Amino acid sequence: MNAERLRRPLFASGVLIGLMAEQLVLFAVPLILFQETRKVSTLGLAFALEWLPAMLAYPFAGLMADRDGGRRLFLRANGARAAILGCVALICLTTPSWSTGALMTNGAVLAALMALVRMSTEKMVPQMATGTDLPKTQALVQNMELLAMALGPGLAMVAVLVLAKVWLLGLAATMFALAGASWWILPRKKAAPAVTSVRANLAELRLGWSLLTGNKPVILLASLNFAINLAFATALSANAAVVTGVFKAPESSFALLTMCVGITGLVNLLLTPLLLKKFDVRLLGTVGFVLLSGSLLLLGLAPSFMVYAPAYVVALVGVAYFNIFNRTQRVKVIPREHLGKVMGPFFLLGVVSYPIGGLLVAGVGAAAPQRLVTVLAVLLGIFGAVVLPLTIRSFRRTLAARESVPVMADV
């Protein structure tokens, strides 16, 4: 009984600690790279290279999550992240001339492993909650992401006072190990027999793609996610350079900016259950999209850090509200036994925008990254004004059709 009560807190703790470790890496790596090269294009290129392996990893991560239920995959992926990041920190400390190459390679490997972590979390949520508890659990995962944005940079700001930025990588490695350990007692699913045939694996991948492309509301949602991620990828990949380069703000401002997002997430964590009781999840998604697209436009037009910072915070809060709609609706229309197979390609379509955004920053946006963000924000607003209503309507029709199908009694 005690184990049952501990499952939800341990589930949330594993997600939170892993995300906090990611925030430490996101704080340290861009600053180290920018300080060594002083080039915005380097950040854009690193961002692009980081996400290319993740694109390839997501479909296979979905298959792996379907086979083991998510828990074992989460443990193994976080253990691997801890080991690899610890090795990279050691390289940076002992051979500084290798730091840039090691950090770029590390980013690519961690992004691929992050695909495994995301898919294992996606697979575990329906095992942890059903019915009316499902939106609350999806909101919990989303708010853990925002909470990590407060605690991760806050921890980084404190730790960097006594540790060099490279040592933050070692701290992050320890936290990845703790994140995996937090899921140790969660529900275990007996692993499915390993599929060793290349033909069988390809057949499962094709099944995932066919289920995705044949699911109209989910494919519409995937296209919307692609557009959102492309606009955000440009803003995120150039963020360190804009804050510390364009606006000449100190490094502490870079961490404080992300920390403010997380503090807002703490407030959001308290408000979300109340909002879900009073407002339909589709309304939250619409409000979130309006907030994020409008704030992205303001990010591109911001003349100073005092304008840029609040816009950045509001943009990510908008993402949080949109993702509650995003996460909740998609799992309702995907067969649970094929959830990983479908979500792998779904995530791939979303993250393919990240390397594109990084390459845009490295190329046309290197001289004026804010101008690039402005253009993409305008295009996102136009695209979303057309596709978001279609997506909401498609989900409504699909769910209504499923509810109207009579359930046959067992004979």
C-alpha cells in the first residue's frame, strides 16, 4: 500500500530531476561554446547537430517503449546519460582543447538518449492514470518541465558561485542517475520478446507511420507542433547570444531568465487543476497558442532585455498551456498498445524542426537572429490561425465517433 502511494510522487520526481539535469546542461554548454568561439553561428550549428540523432532515435525509441512499458527504458537511458556526461566533463577538465568537439558530440548523444526518456514517459502516463486523472497527470508532466526551469537554473546559479561551469556537467550526470533510480518501484511490465529480425522491426515502424498518417487529428497536431517548434528552435538556439551578446546582459541574467519561467511554472502548477475544472482543455490549448505566438513576435521585436525577458517567460507559459491540450488529446485517439509506435514518428515530425531552426540561425540568422524570429513568428500566427481550428474540430469529430460506437457484450 505504501508503494502504491509513493508511485505518483516518485514518477514526478524522476521526471523533474531528469529535466533539472537537462537544464544544467542547457545552461552550461551554450555559455561555454559561446565564450570559446564568440560566434552565434557556432550555437546554431551545435543546436542543429544536437537534434539530428534525436530525429533518427524517436521512431526506434517508440518501439522500445512499447516492448518494455517505459520503466526499464527510462532507467537505462538515464544511466547512459549519467555515464556519458561524466566522461565528457572529465575530457573538458583534462583536455580543454577538445572541449568544443566533445560538447557538440555530447549534445548529439544526449539528444538521442532524451528521445528514449521522452518516449518512456509518454508510455508510462496512461499506466499511471486513466479517465479524468489523465489530463491532470499530463499537466503534471508539463508542469514538471516548467518547474525544472526554475530549479535547474537556480541550482546552476548557486553552484556556479563555487564551481566552474564544467563541473556543472558532473553535477548533471549525478542527477541523471538519481532520476533513473526514482522510477525503480514503478509498475513493471513484462518485456515483450525481443524482435531481432530487421524485416519485423521495419514492419513495426511502417505500422507506426501508417497509424499516424491515417489518424487525421494527430497528423494535424503534428504539423502544428512542427510549426511551433521551428519558431521556438530559432529563439532557443540564439538565446544565449541574444541575451549576453546583443543586449550585453551578464551570464546571471541568462540563468535568471530561465528561472523566471520556472517560477511562473510553480504558479501554473497550482492553477492548472483549477483551470481544468473551469475550462475545456481545447480552450487552454487555444489560449496557449495565442500567448506563445504573440510572445515570439515580441521576442523578435524587443529593443532591450527588459522587454525580451517578460516575452520569453510568457511564450513558454503559452507552450505549457498548449501542451496540456497537445498531450491530453493525442493519447485519446491512439490505440494504447501502439502508442509508442505512433508517438515515435509523431515526435520525429516535431523535432525535425530543431535542426532546421539551428541551421537557419547558423546561416541567414547569424547576423540578425531577432529578425529571423520575427519572420517565423508571423508565419506561425498565420499557419496556426488556419490549422488550430481544424485540429480541434477533427479531434472533436473523432472522439464523438468513437463514443457512438456500440460496445459488444462478451459471449
